[in-house]
Amino acid sequence: MPKPNDRTMNDQRACAVRRTGLLSHLRLLADSLGPGVARQRRASIAVVGGAVIGTLATMAAVAVDLGTGYLAKVADQRAADSAAYAGALAYNTSSSVTTMNSAVSNLAALNGLPVGAAAASLVASPSGDGNSAVQVTVTTTSPLYLAEIFQSSHTLSVTATSYAEVKPNASAGACIIALLTKAAGVTLSGGTSVTAASCAVASNNTVSVPCGTTIITKTLDYNSAAAPSEPCGGIKPPTGTASVNIVKAATVDPLGTNTAVAVAFTHLASVAKLTGPSGPTVAAGNNITFGYTTTGSSSPSALLPSGCTSHFASPIWTVTCSAGGTYHFGTIQLSGGITLNFAVSGSPTNTYDFSGSINLSNGSGRSFGPGTYNVAGGIITGGGSTFSFGAGTYNIGSGTVSCSGSFYSICDTGTSLTFGAGSYTIAGGIYEGGGSTLSIGAGSSANSFNIGPGSAGYAINTTGTTMTLGNMTSGTFQAVGKISTGGGTNFILSAAPAHDLNGTFSLAGSATLGAGTYTIAGNFTLGGSGGGGTVTGSPVTIITSGTFSVAAGYNNVTLVAPTSGTLQDLVVASNGAGGASFSEGASGNSLSGAFYFPIAPITLSGAGSVGNGAGQCLELIGSAVTLSGGSALASTCSGLAGSASGGAVVLVQ
């Protein structure tokens, strides 16, 4: 047993003596002051005790209600996190804020939150990497159980906020894609630039960005053994984005399994087999020259078919035919200065057969009435003439009169030639030249066109002023043979549900492509032989088996894809190996939709440029994408809906 410490025991006895002495002095002092002081001391202790008890009660109430509020905030934070994540997933797959808000509302309801408790918005990610994020703020109230005794409010407001960021993945939101692993990938040279500030650039092979060239994008995907080459740091993030997300990953063809595209490519093979229509076969009739001879066996009056009569008031011939008949003519022609009014007020049920041609090249003009015209030898105008034909059905055979060194069903070298609305079967093509204006079915949608080639292989060949082909509400605009326009011309092509063209489409002037799908078994060329102008088409889809090229002089080409239908968002596509090119100053061009050349390269050179207009979206997909010689490529969209595989979603705050 340890011995007691003497020093410790002595200290304890000394303290006890001092305590006893102090108490004795306090009693003596209290007795000298009287008995009331003792009572006051007891009252003071009671007051202090009451105050302490009240304070402790308040603190307990606050602690209880704060604990309840903290539990509510934890629950709200869980709800905000799940709602933000769900909203980001929905936005990632749909690019729709409406779909995002619907997903957030559904998750909020599943978590038992009242309507309106969860508010969502698409914002810049707080991570600062330039990506978008879905922000969800959940606001609820927690009841006050004890604290309301000490203040007027019965509830405590509780708020929780969460951010879910959409991070681009391989090919997610890619708007410029080089597909083939054995092609050149994405290659820049000579002061060129690619701007894809809101979407990704993707290559299944190399990416080469030498000094003096730039790629501006949030995400760059590559799949070559070597990392993208940028010796001068040419791969840059857009303004507001800290850095470019460079990912080594394979990019899937976003339209490779698209059924509508596959069907369109299959239809190309059918169009390539199309043949032109045959001309009409009609009974022979008399050849008639409307000149200044009014009597005798060679006069028009003597040669007209039964049921038709004529009258001459120099220099005007007027021909009338009874309603409901079929009338046979051979070739009719005019002498110089003659004006012909042919069945102008005739019945639209009449049929006029011409075993030869309608040769108006020497006349001055006037009109042909409505009806059905079967003209085996073609229609020819010239010499400053102005003629019009009424609405009806026109079956016109190959030309028999030389026209610009060839033979055409319609040869217009006059001043103006106009046809009303109708059905047009034209076996041997259309030629317009000499400054003429040609209009067929303009101002009406009740038209149809089936055009074959002339002797030089042209379905349409215009070097005149303006050619207009009227619209079609149904059916297919069909042409077999080359379509060609000259410099300074203005070509307005029918709007139709479908256009099947078996031959090259080559323009050197301005053109308006009517709405619809263009299936071209051949090349589509703007400026291949010089010229230039403005070309517009909206909404259009061009499917070609050949090349698509835009050359010098074409600095205002605007093509816009349809926003609905089976080929929605597809503006140009080719299954050929020829590729697409924009060259030699073909600048300022705007394409909206997917530009799809899966097995052929897309090339920009010689200051050629392609972008997309305000509110539009360009997705450029080729086997390889090459820019040289000061060219520029830009897209302001985040990828077409359904074209990409989507990105990752991450909670960031």
C-alpha cells in the first residue's frame, strides 16, 4: 500500500481551515445587516434561475426545429440531385428544354414534392468547362414545432440546389465528322479554319492542325494512333470554355442505320434506269402556212380539218374549232409578221393533233387556246415573237427543226413563250435561248412533268433570261437527260413531292429549287463551266449518286433541309465516291441539315466557305474533311437531333 503524501495532506487541512474561517465571517456580516438580506438573496437566485430556464427552453426549441429543418434540407437535396440528373439525361438525348422540364417535374412528383417545388433551367456548368448543365432548385417549408412560441412564423423555408452537367462523349453532338479510318481524317492547311463552338469535331483517323490554321470546338474526338497534331496550339476552345476536351474514341456513323437514308440510296438505282417518254403517234393532217394568201387550195381555209374555220384580218389569222372534237393537222407555220389566234376561246375538251410541228419562228405572236395538244414534231418559236398556250395536256415529240445545233421538243428563241397549267410529257427536251422568257405552268400547282432528252442529251438547256416550271401538288417531277443553265440565267424549278432526275444537274446562273426531294443519278454542279449567281432551296433534300461541287461565282448558295418527314434534317447525301467540293471563291454559302458523304471526301479550297444561317444547323459528314487555301467551315449548332450517341451526365454541384 502506498504511503500518504504528507505535503498533500497538509495542503488539504490548510484549505479546510481557511474555508471555515471565511464562512464564519460571512455569517457575522449577514447577522449585522439583519434578516432581510437573506431573503433577498433567495429571491435573486429565483429570478436568475427563471431566466436561465427560459433561455434553455428557447435553445432547446431552436435545436429541435433546426434539426427538423436540416433533415428536410437533406431530403430536398436528394430530390434536387435526382431531378437534375434526370433532366440532364432527358436533355442529352432530346436537346429539348421542354423534355428536360417534363423529366424534372416527374422526378419531383415521385419524390413527393408539391407542384412547382422544383424549378429547372439550362445554364452554363459551374465547373467552368463550357458545357451545359441542368440546374434544379427545390424549395419547401419545414414546420416549426417549438420555436413558433417565441416568434410569429409557423414554418421555416428550406432550399436545395443541384447541377447536372452534360459532358460531350465520343461523337456526341458532333457536327463535323470524318468517318473512314483509312482516309485522311480532318486535315487543315494554308490559313484555314473550322469553327464548331457549340458542337464536337470528330475523326476516325488523324487530325492535323498546322501553324496558321485553327479548330475552335469544345470537344475533339480522334481515333488515330497519334494524338492530334497542333504544333502551334491551333485547337482552341470557344469563348467562355476553359479548354478543349480531346478524346481518343471511335465515332459511329450517325446516319449509318437510318432507314430513310438507305431507302433514298436504293431509289437512286431505280432513277438511274429511267428512260424518257415517247412522243405521240397521231394521224397525218394537212400542212398549213398562215401567210397572206386567203384563197385557193393552199389557203388555210382550204386546208383546215373539218369542224375548224379561219378568218383573216391582216395581219391576224383567227382559227376556231367546234367544241368536243379531235382535229388533225400536219405542220403549221407562220409567215413573217403574221399573228395567229388559234382556238383561243375553244373548248378545253378539244384535242388538237399535229403530225408535224408548230413552227412559230417567223410569226409575231398571239395565243393558242386550252385543250389537249399532241404535237409529234415539236414547238418552235423565234424572231422576237410572243406566244402563249392555254391550260391543258401537252404531249410533245422530238423536234424536227434544228435548234442551237440540236433538236428539242420545245425550242424557244423568241421573246416570250408561256404555257398554262397542265400535264406535260415532253419527249425531246426543252431549249430556251436568245434572251427569251419561258414559263410552263407558272402560278399553278396543278402541273405534272415528264421530260426526256433532246438529240444532244439535254432534258433542259437554258441560256435565255428566265425559265419557270410550275409547281406540282402530287406526283413526281421526272426528267431524263442533262439539266443545264447558262451564265446570267434564272431557273425556277417546280416544287414537287419528289424530283427524279436521271442525268447531271449543272448550273451556271441563278436558280430557285422548289421544295421537295431531288434524286439525281449524276453530278450536281454549280459553276463547273463558269458563271455564278444565287441558288436557294427550302425545304429540299438532294440525293445524288455523283459529286456535289460549288465553284467560283457562287457565294450565295442557301439550301435548307426539311423539318419533318422521313428525310427530316437531311439536306444533301451521296452514296458515290466522287465527293463534295467548295472551291475557287465559293464563299458565303449556307447549308442547314446533314451533309452526308459517308464514302467520299469533303473538300474546301481556294477561299471556299460553308456555314449555316441563323437558327439553322449544319452537320458535315464525309469519309474525310480537308480544308486548304484560306477556306473556312463553320457550324453553330450542337448536332442534329438523333444524329449522335449522346454524352455523359455528371452531378457537379
